[in-house]
Amino acid sequence: MTVDMLIDWFATLGDFPVLAFILAVVISGIPLFLVMALNAMVAVYVERKVSAFMMDRLGPMGQGPGLHAGKWGLLQTVADAIKLLVKEDTVPESSDKILFKMAPFIIFIGAFLGLAAVPFSQTLQVVDFNVGVFYIIAVGSIGVIGIVMAGWASNNKWSLYGAMRSAAQIISYEIPAGLSIIVPVMMAGTLNLQELIHYQSGTVWGILPNWIIFNNPFSFIAFFIFFISAIAETNRTPFDIPEAESELVAGWMTEYSGFRWAIFFLSEYANMLIVSGLAVAGFLGGWRSPIPGLFDSGAWGLFWFMGKIASLIFVMMWVRWTFPRLRVDQLMHVCWKVFIPIAMINIFGVGIWKLIFG
Amino acid sequence: MAEFTFWIVVGITLGSAFMVVQSKNLVYSAYALLFSFIGVTGLYVFLWADFIAVVQVVVYVGGILILIIFGIMLTNKITSVNISHASVQKKVGAVAVLGMAFLLGYMVISTPWVTLANVEPAETTAAIGRLLMMDYLLPFEVASLLLLGALIGATTLSRKED
């Protein structure tokens, strides 16, 4: 409710509606951007380390500044950031200049808009929509436009192939993800993320917290379908055929460098945060404590929410460095012939469950 | 404040809609359509139609626009960046446009518009769901059957003979 609260608060100070609106948007936008940047920095470091440990390597290491990358390689992140900021920004001669430059912004806007509805805690949420779940899914599709734009404008066959694969993949996997997120929406009877989390209070089966994932067998399956589809929507391995390095160089990002590429990177990690946030709010109790009643109030909400998101992002990295990439036909087979039928049976099953058990 | 934002939204919608028809490059037209669709979303927000606004983004931006762009990219060789479309049959077009403008203008003037109080109505999602599943169940089912038929038809047409 931050934006509305800020606008109301400014209204009590004086009558300057346009300025108040702009101030409120800026004040709530800057922390979101900081969250995005911080998330990307931490996630890049963790990704390096996690991938290294998965492959029995050491990852970024060092004995101190000047020697390697600082203690535990912590300075590697700083070096990465500086490199991305100062690297030359190349624009190919034969590219479509306007669309080439516009594409990173479209992708960034898609990620940024999604982050605005993520319920970080009971009170920490930029906009508390009554159609929040649907909204996050909707703005996710703006990013696809940006990807296709980047791929086409680059005027490069690898970029174009990457963009088309990406569009096909994201559109396909939006369906099982959307059908699975309907399950918590049906159970709680609301599209509002905060009300969805409020529904998940108390306990179920005696000891487990009343998270939707534990509520019945259908929602348990729905969570996994949603999470796998979410990984596919963020274009990460094993679903990274849009940027398959061994076939397409870097897919739709081939021609990008410097800060424009950094924006893609920022948006990819922000998208991981958003889809994990939606999974946590929809299935894993949001900002509720895993032990009902224990540390279940105030700032602890932020801790639990970020903790759950971090665990899900860790699982994404784990999957990324464990499984090989799927082929295009396998990808479509899994989506259309496995996930969508199961997701539909889930919806039917949850409807029956809700009729019988209330 | 609301008026100020409203005119910005109207400007985006109409400006990019003009870009769609005026641009000689088909790809630019398709991308200008993105901003037009988002502008229309803003208009729905001004009407307090939260659910319809999000549906607008999902269906038009996430579905139809991507399909249009996909089609352009599939049919065009990557080397030829310039895809242009020219105006044809300008006289007949002018008659059609004038007729349409007259009809719409007559509709706007003759309709007895109801002015509602500027207060946030109750949630629309529950009401929409109830109406779709009870009062308008038959049209809803007929529409979904039509879509299913279109889906199967498209698959059959595009499938190679085994």
C-alpha cells in the first residue's frame, strides 16, 4: 500500500497533487530498483559459488585485495559490476537502431512492474492490488515483447532464432503456470496476494503449517508444475534453449554488450525473484513463519519471505547446474502433453476437494 | 491529477495508434501497437475495471501482439529489414472512414450517458465470475467451443500429412 499511503500522506501536507504523485512513485520506485540491483549482485556471486561447489570446483577465491578476488572471492561481484558499467556499448551497423536500443528498457519495465506487486511483508508492498496474482502474470508477458524486439533488431540469425524460441517457450509455459496458480486462487477465493497469504494461517493435518502446498494432494502437484514452468519462463537451464551457448552463441543477447546487457541480466534475476515471490505467496505461506505462531509478526515477515525466496532461487541454481538442456521438441512435449493435462486435472480435483471438505 | 494522467494516457493511446497506421515499416507498426494496447489498459483503469485492464494486457500484449510479431518474423527473411505496406483504394477507404466516424459520432451524441460518482466500486472479479458462470454461461461455453474449434482447425491445417 506504499504508493497510496504516500499520496495520502502528501495530501495532508499541502495541495500539490502532481508533485505528490511523482514524489510517491519515485520514493517507492527507488527501493525496488535497489532490490533488483542488490538481488542481481548477490545472486551472481551465489550462482558462481553454487555452480563451483556442484562441479567440485572452488569458484572465485583469493587471499586479499590485489591478489585475487578478495576473501572468498567476494570482490568478484564488484569487479563484475564495474566491468559491466565501463564496458563499451556496441551497436551493430546493420541493426535496427531504435528497436535495438529500446528492447532492454521494455524488458526492464516488464520485470520492474512485476516487482511492484510482490508482497515482501505484511505492509511492505508497493501496490496492494485486488487482482495481484493475475497482474504479475500479465506484466510478465511484456518481457517477451522485449526479447522478440531485441532478437529481431539485432539483425543476426542467432538472435532471431533465440528470440523465436524464447517467445514460443514463454508463451507455452505461461499456460501451465497460469493454470497451476489458479489452484491457490480457487482455494482462497481471491486474487489479492495479501488475502491469499492471510488464508494460509494456522495449521493443517495437525502439525504442518496451513500452506496451500500442504493443504491437499492437488495443490502439492500444482506447486511443482508452477515452479518448473516458472524456471522455464525465466529462460534458465534446463530450459535455456533461447540462449543455448553451444548452438546460438548467446541467443537473443548475442549482439548486446555493456550496460544494455547488464539490464538484461538484472531483469533475468529480477524475474527469478518475481516468480519465486509468486510461488511463495501462492503456495508456501508468503511471509508466514514455517512454525505457526512462532516469530510470525512484524519485520519477521520480511525475513521469512526473503528466506523462502532465497531457498527457491537456490533450488533454481541447483537445477541449473545439475540437469542438461532439453531439446526443443522435448520442451514442447513436457509442456503441452504432460504439464497442461495434469494442471487441468488439478483444477478439477481442487474444485471437488473444495466442495467436499469446504 | 487524475485529469492530467488521463490526457497522458489518451495521448499515448492515440499517438501510438497513429504510428501504427502511419509507419511504413510493418515491424514498427506492430511495436507501436504495444503502446496503444497499454494505453487502452490505462483507460480501463480509469473506468475502475481492474480485471478487464489486466485481461487486456494478458490477451492483447501477451497473446495477440506476440503472435503478430511472430508471424512477421516467420514470413520475412532476416536480411530484408524493410517491410513496407502502402495505402491502396484511398477513395473507398475515405468513404468508409467518414461513414464510420459519422456513425460513432452519432452514437456518442445520442447515447444518454450516465455519470457515476467518482468512488471506487466494490471488487469486480467476484461479480464477473458469478455472471460468467450463471447468467452468461451459455455464451461463455459457446465462445470457448468456438476457440477450441479454431485451435483444432489451426493444428489440422498446419500439420503435414503423414
